[in-house]
Amino acid sequence: MALTRAVAYAPAAVGNVAVGFDLLGHAIEKPGDVVSVERSDRDQVVIEEISGTTVELPLTAKNNSAGAAVIAMKEQLGIATGFSLRIRKGIPLGSGMGGSGASAVAAVFAANALLDAPLAVEELLPFALAGEAAATGTAPIDNVAPQLLGGLRLAHPAGGTPIALPVPAGLRCVLVHPACSIETRESREGLDDNIALSLHTEQAGLLAAFVSACYQGDIALLSRSLRDVLIEPQRALRVPGFADVQASALQNSALGCSLSGSGPSVFAWCKRSDAKAIAAAMQAAFARSGLDSTAFVSAIDAPGVRLLETEKHK
């Protein structure tokens, strides 16, 4: 008997991971967005409700990341049935934690579960990216890929399934979200396209060394490579107290610390034993700039989207 309703959870993500602008990202265990999708007799995608935020988000499906993702899937696959969506936001808006991507991923994953012949999870990536594009104006894969597929993912510019990179054992991600927001669309529009070739070369070298460190399990090399010389300098001034937060993390033995996506959230990679002290130090630094904050500690190779519940015809 076919399913009529499915509920999916998609986690937040750290985009760019300092060294891989628009190419590298990893999931974190929480927070996340929950989307309930139900079959409908109407041949359209409808958003019935959005909860978990005081900010008004588009209820028109084509303008909402979750709705646009399901529309893209419905049109590409020629699906005749309609879908009704209910979205519960758990990821703060404008946080740099991939909130629009999480809603898109959860929506297509839940809708896919209702199909008579569901697609493989990696086949859902183009639809989730279409949803991300509706929300941010672009379709960076660095958040969406790990939210869908889990773990630490590196996108290939030529396309295909993003590569799963191994994570050295015993590492954790500390992510601290201050009580402020930055719109991804505005942040991207403010980036300088005219960057010195020497910086591009340095960043490419850092990314190559980072990937090598992951495969070798070389913590020292990873720490030397987990830096952003390209984008962070352009965005850091928009985050109150960023320099203090970063310095506080590094002074407490973080392997590296940078913006999560476009910010204002800041992440640090560290050994498991250092995570608690680093989180406290980062929050204290934000407090010195007058900002409350919330800290999350997660495995770096955290799982991606998953079903929470399903329902069949009664």
C-alpha cells in the first residue's frame, strides 16, 4: 500500500569549511528542519504552514526553497499527483547554517518516499539545489550535498555525486551561532570578483593539502590547511567580534576556525577533548561584543537527511 504522508528531518551544515568556498561542506547533528509532505488530489505543490520562526517566509511554493524543490522534482519526473507541505524551521534564519538548503532537502526526501518508484537519494540533489536557488538566487552545493548525503563532502566542478571525504578519528565540530543574522544573497553580492591570482593559488594549495590530510589522518597538516585566505577576509568584518571569537578558539587548541557559510555563525574543528572549552571560549568572545549565542558540538561525519515518520492510507 502506497504511503500518503512522510516526514523528514534535514540537518544544518557548515558550508565552505574555510578552505573550500562553494565546494566543501559537512553536516552537523543538530539543529535541523522538519518537513511533512502529504499526497494531494490537487495537481500542484502547496505550502500549508510554516512554523518555528517569527519571520515571514514565502508561502507561495515556487518562492520557497522547500516548495521549489518539490516543484522541480514533480516537473522533471512528470508526477501527476500534488503535494501539501508543512515546514517546521529549526535552523535560525540568516545563520550561515544552511537553513534554506535543509528545508529543500527534507521536502524532496519526504516527497520521494511517497513515490511508487522512489529515486536513489543522490538523484534528489538537482531538485534540492533548485530549491536552494529559489531562496538564495544561487545554488551552492556545499550545504545541500552534506545535508542530503551526510558527512564531509567535496563537490566536483564537473558535477556528479559529491565526494565523501574521510574525517580523521576523534575530531569534533564546534559551531557557535550569535544572536544576529546575515542574508546569504546580500553576502554573496558583496564579494569581490577581482581577487589576486596569488590568493587563488594559495587557497587551491590549502584545499589540496586539506584533502590530503583527511585521507592520511594527518592532524597537523589538517590544522595548517584549515584556513580561508580568499573569502573570510571579505566577510569577517560583518560579524561582530569575529577576530576575538576566532582567536579564542585557536588559543584553546582549535585546529582551525572560520565562518560557517556566509556567517554570522562561526565553526571550529578540534579534538573531542577540547570541544567544551572551545565552545565556552567562543561564546565568551561573542558576549564581549554584546551578543548572546548558542553553541552546538557535533561529529563532523554526521548523517544527512532521514525519515522521521510515514503514514499509509487508513
